[in-house]
Amino acid sequence: MNDNLLTFEYSAEEPARLDKFLVKCLPEFSRSRLQTLIKEGFVCVNGNVAYKTGQMLESSMMIEVRFPPPQPTKIVPEPIPLNIIFENQDLMIINKPAGMTVHPAAGHNTGTLVNAALAHAPEMEGLGGEGRPGVVHRLDKNTSGLIILAKNDATHRWLVDQFRTRKVNKVYLALVDGHPPTPTGRVEAPIGRSSADRKKMAVAVLAKGRQSITEYNTIETFPNHTLLEVHPITGRTHQIRVHMAFLGCPIVGDSIYGRKHSSLSLDRQFLHAVRLTFHLPGEIKPLLFDAPLPVELKNTLDELRRISSIP
């Protein structure tokens, strides 16, 4: 088995662009990253190198994606304390605090989870490309909870494939304004960039968005709020926040997709990645990891319960 090689078969009847197909196969990589791999000769179609990002694919074509070895980055390691839930030679599972960005980007070049992780595990440098060493999935800046970082290239490939094939089970706790239409439900609504604000995501027609599925279950009900356990089947940007707003019950404290001013005394969105279940490389049985609610979210719930119990 080549840990740096992934193979896919194009099975649709209608032709499609190579780069667009790979975005669907490898959602954890940006389109620009995949286009770069194509241009640099790391992608083959039916055994032939494909240098054109817009090459059209037809049914039964086989696509191979080879990943180059890690390259040094200019990210500066920073000795920032990390709440590491689990660690071995292959990966780390971290309980990320709200307010911490996952990887460097415009306006956030320091103080990120990646800066901290590189100080703890320097061998991660260059994994995954694009200045995102070790990153296989993300959490929004103001979302807390469990996140996995790969520590070597083979594990990075393994985890990317686990997420792509939906073998990683992620569970979030979300407190929302109002109540969903049903206590338990499944939202199937494609998500794409908002036409009104390109910095935001929105429910879109399938032609302009990507298939997005979120399941939820009511844990506790209050007069004006609902505590939900949320399971994202797909992993789109801001998916839970967009889907909850689409249902008419935005997440408490989400000033982007919900109320401009929070309905409760909370200066962050009430969204926490509480549980992760997945297979470690080489292991048969899946492992389960939990992260308790942060103090500020627990206190918000306790106060809501106290108020709701007053006659």
C-alpha cells in the first residue's frame, strides 16, 4: 500500500471537470491546493499525467492522486499550552478552546492551534501543505472541543480518507434560540458561498452548493431555547451554524448566522465538539473520546435551568 497515493473512479454518466471531482473526493483540501497538485503532475487519469485542471472526466475513468513529501513552512512554533486529550506517535487529539483559530490565515498569523502544535511536535512541519500542518478537519474560531491533528504523512493520508468516507463520527452540543420543528430531525440542504456576503455560507441550490447533511436530537427544552446533540454527516464550512439558522433556530451567541446580540449572557457561540469516534491506524476497534463542556457554557446552561425552574 502506498500511503501517499489515493485512487478514485469517476462513475457518473455526465462529464465533469477533474478539479471539481477531486474537491468532492477530498473535501479537506481546497480547490486551489488540488489544482496545484494537478499542475505539478501529481494527478493521473487512466495512467496518464493530467496537467490541465479542467480536463473532462468520463464514466469509468480512474484517477490517481499522489501527494508530495512534506515541505518546510514559515509557520513559527509558539509554546502555547494545549489541552491534549490523547497522543501517540501518529496523532494528537486536542480540546481546543473557543477563541483560538486552527491554522494561520489572513489576520491570524500567530497564536493558532497549529503554531502551538508545532512547538509541541516539530515533526508535523509541512504535513498537508498550504500552511496547515497536521490539519485534517477544522473547528471555527469560536467553537470549542475535540480536533485531531496528524503527526506524520501516513497518518495524515489515513485520516483524510477516514473523513472522506465518513468513518469519523463527530458529535456536537449546541444551544439554540427557539425550538426546531421536530425534536429529532435530519437537515439535507446544500451549502455554498452566500451571494450577498462572500465571507458567509448559506443554503443554496444544489448546482451552486455542496451536499450537506446534519442530524440532530433534542437533549433538553427550555421556554425560549433548546439544547441539541448535533451530528454532522458531511463536513462543510459553518455547516451546523448554517443548518440550524435554516431551521429557524440559530445557535445562541452566533452573531453571523443568528441574532446580532446574544439572547443570553455569552460572548461566544454555544457550540462544542463534545465527542469523536474513529479508528486509529492499524486498530480494529474504534476509540471514543469526550470533552466536557467548557465552564462558560456549563454556567450558561445552569443559569438557564435556574431561570426556567422559577414559577
